[in-house]
Amino acid sequence: MAQAIRALISVSTGAGETAVIYVDDHLAPAAIDQVKLVMARRGMKLSEVMKGLGFATINLSLGLALNRGSRNGDPAVLVALGDWLKRNTA
């Protein structure tokens, strides 16, 4: 069965490659790894990432997507995350 893939945003992995951010409203494993790597390097909490994305710090959508693989139904969070990753992995 073919899956409809929605991957509107990709970011550089630093090795001259690009990684897909999300597929069918789920964060791609590479995107999860990148977010966690940036957070670890900068000593950031999830609430700080959400604030940097322009969302309320109590918004759980990114945390659930990172830790449980939950579907992120808010396209605005996905778009903001793609922009955030581009800024923070360059």
C-alpha cells in the first residue's frame, strides 16, 4: 500500500545531505535526532524550544512527537520547527 508522503521541509544534516522533517504529520527519526542534538548541545529544555518556535511553552505537541512519536496535527509547529532546525543546525 502506497503512503502519501508530506515532507514539505528538509534541513541539512551537516554532511551535505538533507533530512526530511516529517512524514504524514509525524516527525521523521532524523528530525527527532536533530532536535534532541541541538537541545543537548545548547542545554535547552523543550519549553525553550517551543518559545523559540513562537508557541506557548505549555504546548505539548512537540514533546509528544519527540518522545512518543505522536502525530503532530499542527502544521504551523512543523513549519516553525523546520525553520528552527535550519537556523540551529547551520
